Amino acid sequence: MTISSRKATLAAVLLASVAFPAAAEPVFNRIASFPVAANLPAGKDKLSTTSAEIITATDDGRTLIYSDSPLGAIGFVDIIDAKAPKAGGALIMDGEPTSVASAAGKALVAVNTGESKQKPSGRLAIVDVATKKIENTCDLGGQPDSIALNKDKTLGTIAIENERDEDVNDGKIPQMPAGDLVIFQVKDGAVDCGTIKHVALTGLSAVAPEDPEPEFVAFNGQDEIALTLQENNEIVIIDAKTAQVTTHFSAGSTNLSGIDTKKDGALKFAGELKGVLREPDAVKWLDDNRLVVANEGDYEGGSRGFTIFDKTGKVLYESGSSFERAVADLGHYPDGRSSSKGVEPEGLEAATYGGQQYFFVLAERSSVVGVYKDTGADPELSQILPSGVSPEGAVAIPSRNLFATANEVDLGEDGGPRSHVMIYELAEGEKAYPQIVAAEKDGNPVGFAALSGLAAVPEKPGKLFAVSDSVLGMQPTIYTVDATQKPAVITETLTVKRDGAAAQKLDIEGIAVDEQGWFWLASEGNSEKLLPHALYHVNPKGEIKAEVALPKELTANEIRYGFEGVTIIGSGDDATLWMAIQREWKDDEKGFVKLVCYNPKRKEWGAVRYPLDKSDNGWVGLSEISAHGDSVYIIERDNLVGDAAKLKKLYKVAIADLKSAKLGGELPAVKKTEAYDFVNELKTATNGYVLDKIEGFTFDAGGKAFAVTDNDGVSDSSGETLFFPVNLVGTN
């Protein structure tokens, strides 16, 4: 894919050796996570939608500033101690901030003030960071998008997008008025409005030349501006000093292979697409001649990766599907976007740390950041970092070895994750993420999603089975996990089949292995989606050989939240399955759920009552049950995320106390004992926010305990999967 390349200079190598010892490989790790809602003004509803979109840093690298469109504000984060960021408050603007830059203690904010897309308008606001007051404003003559400053912060530029209306003509262009580019002079962070120049961009692109849609801007060291016209699939180079277009070229198209092209609940990376328009969003210069673009796409394209051009338009590197496939290996692939734009690379940042040039690719739909080393030839994928939901913007702070992302999606009103600013540090050490990956099969990613249950591989310490839930409804899968490696590796997959084909209408939430090496799978039902609550007996080939429906004494009182785990107690004819029901069903006393048992030999059902902890917010339920020694271990959790999350615990119940009674009658209650609190583990493992769904727990054949979180298939989720050993005392 590389057309030309060059070697890294000796100077860069020497600088790198000064910054870090030659024997140590510095890595980026997340060191803090800041909830944007912490900056809501006093008196504002704490569940008000917030969003961190574009982010910058003051010259000293001690304050982050981000645009918050829903709030109509810019927010400030004090990172004097980067590991303990503090709320710096928000400044409400008269309009919608779309982008922000910083110079000499000032924040330069592009603000959309248009009354409609047909009547766009906007202004540039200059804010004193210390006083958080607007000092001056300049009229921009249209709706602004991206803003950038040159290296010495004497020139600035803003893309005046005058964005299209997606409800008009199916979102296709042309839709007037046309956008243009603004260039202005900056001195000590102040802007003289009289220096503003408009650069016309009409007549350049092959796609709707009368309606340029400027998207993203960036300066190189020669005061040249690279500008993307996303919907027009065009890249324009402008001399900022003369305000003249020097060249322009089509972003072109590319062919993709080895990708998932169907939104079907199955991960199959064997498809291809031909002639996909790149339609780039963000752009960054790698040096004065090379630039990289993130090919998010819009209504006609999106090639799922990034491209490096020289400033004449020559393609130097095309990532193709490589980035997306690497993301899939980490379980972050969004199957729901397969028929559209996949992982959707949108944002970019580039900077040099200790002599090593990096660029960062932000995948909006996968909620990750690809960290690439710029070699001058083919870039090297160094890491993939977890981020919040939908990373939109990023800022590098090389002077402090820091990097930060702004994550735009806020799901707080629905009890989901809030918008966050994530902070990372480049330092010696090990990569904290990923904690589990999937090995490729036949040269293609296996991928995984929504790991919801764990069980030991018999007689093989360090080896586990895991299952996927209904997120992969067309490809129910049993995974084999090698937990002796770091990160753990999914080494094998087994599709659950019925009549020779992948079984449908399964929501596997639990797995257990019987004495014959067969699997018992617990499927959580949902009558509204015609998913039955059931148990399935599956042979080592993945074939369903028996389906056990729930008795009418249970189904008469069912709700959607059913079995969330299965384990086996006893042996021979006495081997009995025990299942945890997640939530109270209609016949349950408030605050109690059932632990249900089934003896396959005698076909007998029974249950006991399990007492739930109380929570002031959200709901509380069970996520897993696993027998070990003289106890069963049960995960009990709330459904809350981040700072709101309080209950993520492991309890144990003595097996001797599991004296079941017949269904339909009075059920005995069991006593529980706390065995482990996961909250600190979930918070400190990768220094992110507490994930809500810790759903898998088991002991391997050697008695070592492991837990895993369910990433919901990256739907309304950061997509992170945490897989880790659990240090329990006195369990063996």
C-alpha cells in the first residue's frame, strides 16, 4: 500500500534515546477520567445533556478547554495534577460552540449563531481563560466548524461550513449558501477583527463545486492550511499569508477487503467494497509536505480508515481495512454499523513525544483511539486506547507527555455513561489495555462482543470458556480463553448450532460444563422479541441436543430479565443446574430474586429466594452464579455507570443452605456473605469510569478466579471489555 517511504532521521533516534532509556518502550495509558457533567452550572439539572467535542489545552498544558454544544458552553478542566483533574467550570456562550483553540491565556471559540441552516451565521469569541470572560467577538459571516492556529500562534483559520440539512433532499448537496474559509491574524491571543479574510472555495471540487462544505483545518510549519471538504470529497491547500488556494485535489476512493458489510448480528470479516469514496473529516499535517486524513465518510462514502497524502495529492499510504480489523481483535467492532461506515474514523491528532512522531486516529463508533508511530513510510500501529463513548476531539500535550480525548455522547438521562474527558500519559510501563483479545482465524479477525458468562475448561488451569449474549444473535458463540497470556487470548470459537446452522433466538447469559464435557447454556428470554427463557444442552461440536423450557410455574410470572448464569452442583444423577434470575419477577417479594434449580435426570425444578442489596438509584440484579468448594458465588450489581455506580459485588452462599422448595409455593430465603467488591477494581484497572456490566465470573481448574465485563457490543457503551483475575482469600 506504500508508494514511497523514507527512513527516520538520526536526530529523531537520538532525541528518543534522551527522552526514554533505550531498554524501555514508553506506552500510553489512561491515567484519569473526568465527567463533563461535573462542570454543569449551579442550579442546572445534573442529568442535563452535556458533551465534550473539540478539545484544546492552554500553552502551559495545565488547563483543558472543550466545546460543549448541548450546553452552549465551553468547559474548563484543571489538570495541574493530571491524575486528579478538577472541574474548572463552564462559560455559557450566546450560541453553539463548535470548536476551540488556545493561545497566550486566551480561548478562541468558534460559535454557531445561525437561526437555521438556510440562514447561517457565526462569530469568533475571544475568552480570557483566567477570568472566564469574553473579551471580544468577531462576525464570521457564516456557520463555523473547525478552528486552528499556526505554530507560532500568529495566524488562525476557521472552516465556515454552512452545513447541509440532512432532512432536505436526503441530505445531498448542493444546498446553499456555500461555505468558505476564514483567515485572521492573532497577537498574544487577541484577534483584530479587521484582519479577517474570506477565501472562496467554489469551483474546486468535482462533487457539487458550487457548494463547498468545509469541515476541518490544520496548519503546517510553513503556514499552509490543509482543509477538507468532506461531502465534496476534496482536499484544499491554502497559503495562509496570501489567503490564496495553492492547490486542491480529490480525496479519491479506495477498495476494501476483509470487512464486515452486513448488520446481521454476526462478525464476518470476509466482505469487500469497491470504489468507496474517502470523504475525509479531520486532517493533520505530519510534516510540511505530508498530511493524514480520517476517512469517516458522510452520505456517499467512508472508507473506514485513514490516508496519508503529500500536498500535491499523491497517496503515500492507505490504511484500507487494517485499522478496523485491529479494532475488531479487541472486541470493539460495532456490528450495527457494518452496512454503513464501520468504525468511522473521525478525529485526528499528531505530535512528537521525545523525538518520536505519533498520530492518533479516533474511531467514533468503536470508542477507541489508534496510536500510530509515524515512520516516514508505512506507519506502525503501536496501541489502541480505550476512550469514552464516541471520541470526537483530541489534544496532545508533549511538554507533559500527556494526551486527552473529548468524548461527545452523554447517555445520562437513560442511566448510561456520561460524556467524559479522558487523560493519558506516555511513560515506561506495560499497556493496561486491552485485557483480552481474539486471535485471528484463517487470516481474518474473529472478533467478539458482549462476553456474558464464564466457565472453567476441565483439567486445564488458566483456560476458560466464555459466551456471547444476544448482541451476536445470528452467531451465538462459545469462546475458549487462554488466561495464562497477557492480555488473555480468545484462541478458539465454537458456533452454537441447531439443525446444522447457527442457532437463532438465543441470548446466552451463562455457561457450565458437565461431567461428559458437554455444555449447559442458560438463555435469557424476551417474549416481546420471541426469545424463549430456556436451558440448552450442547455437545462439544456446538450442536444443541436438548432444549429445556421453563415450567409454567415460572413462565406465568416472567419478565424480560431472566437467567443470568448457570452452574452445576453435585455429580451423577444428583447433578443439578442452578441458575440466577437477574431481576424480580411478578411473583417475587420486592428485594428478592430467585435462584432456580433443575435436575436433568429427574426433570425436577425448584428454587430459593435471594435477598438483594438496596440502591437509591437504578435497579439491582444478579449477573452470574458459579459453584466452587462449599459455596456458590453470585455477582450482584446495580445498572449504573461511572460515579453513579455503587454496587458491583461478589457474594457467596453456602451450598448446604441451597435447600430448594417446589415452584409455586413458599420459597426459603438464603443468607449471603460478601466475598469481593469490584468497584475499585473496575475504576482503577484502566483509570476509566466504572463500567456497569460485570457479568462473568468463575474459577479455573486450578481454583483461580476470573471476572469479565460485558461491553454491549459497543452499543451505547464505551465498548471496553475488562478481563482480570480476582484475588479472593480463603476460597480454595
